[in-house]
Amino acid sequence: MKYKTWELMEWLKDQDNEQLPWLCAGHFNEVLFHHEKEGGVPRAQSCIDRFNGALEVCELDDLGFSGDIFTWRNKQTIGTIGNTHIRERLDRAVANERWRMKFPFMHVKNGVPYHSDHRPVVLSTEMIQRGGRGGCGFKVEASWIKEEDCRKIIEEAWALREGVGCCLGESLRGVAASLKDWSVNVLGDLEKCLKKTKKELERQNGPARGTN
């Protein structure tokens, strides 16, 4: 009955006249590629093609992941005679371009399958801090959103890397680098000028208050 899921997704896409941000995450019960399944009977190419076709119609792209590729395992034990151990990537997160632009620092992790044969798909929309103790990870400041150039910086950095075929991770790192450079060389200089001007005003106003 998977085709009903694909039909529902395509119907939802038809209702999206405004092209809203769209995320789908969870158990799709299908793989996109043959390497996403190990053990058991190989998945029919026609099934894989229908899943890929539905995502293409809906303009949804796989968001990738960190952790174990296989999100589902059957109950069979590896190496047991007469049993077949099957592993598949049946769970994932997909989204359209509007959603990815809205959450450029998202990250998907295939978690630990506590009390389940499925791994949870954990999605975070925040920038991952790297470098460990003492590291200086990249952080987005809320005040940047108020700056009129912020959106332009993001769009230009994304378009530059998308145009040369960079993967999603490389594109995000490129956007982060551009924002960091902008914050240091543009916003940083403005902040220094404001502080310098403030000190100059305080220096000029100091003697004036003392003579009154």
C-alpha cells in the first residue's frame, strides 16, 4: 500500500499553491538506493523508482544523516544458521528548497533504537558546535536577522556553491563562512566605529560638565 503514501504526498504538493516550506520525516518503509538494504531479497527496482519519483514530483530532497545508515533491523541474529539478518534505511528526513533555506544549519542524526527495531530520526535546526572544549564554533546572532544585508549574504553564498555542485554540507559551511566574514569585517567595523564615536563624545562632554 506504499503507493497510497506516494499519492497522498503528491496530492499535498498539488495543494501547495504558495510553495510553503515542507518537511517530511519518519518511517517511509522504502529505500532510495540498493545499497540502503542488506540481507534478504533485493528490493525491486520498480519500488525504488516509485519512491524516487514521488520525491521528485514533490520536489523533496533527502537531508542526509550522521550515524548508522541502517535505521531498521529484523529480529534475526547475525550468523545464525537458517536465519537471515536484514538491515534497511527505511527512515529518513526529506524537505523542499524553501524549508532548507529557512533552516540552513539543520542536521539529521540516526539515533539509538531503544526498545524498538527502528532508529529514531533526530532532526536539529541549530548549527552544530565543533572543536570541543575551548573551541570557538560558529554561532548565528539573532541581531543579524535585523540587518538588511543578512539575507543577501546567505542567498549569494548559497547560490555560489550550488552553482558549482557542492553537497548540502559544503554549501552550509560556505554560508557559515560568509556570515562569519561579514560579521567580523562589516558588522565588527561598525561596532568599533560606534564605540570609538561614543568614547569621543564622552571625552568631549567631560570637560564641559566640569565647567558648569
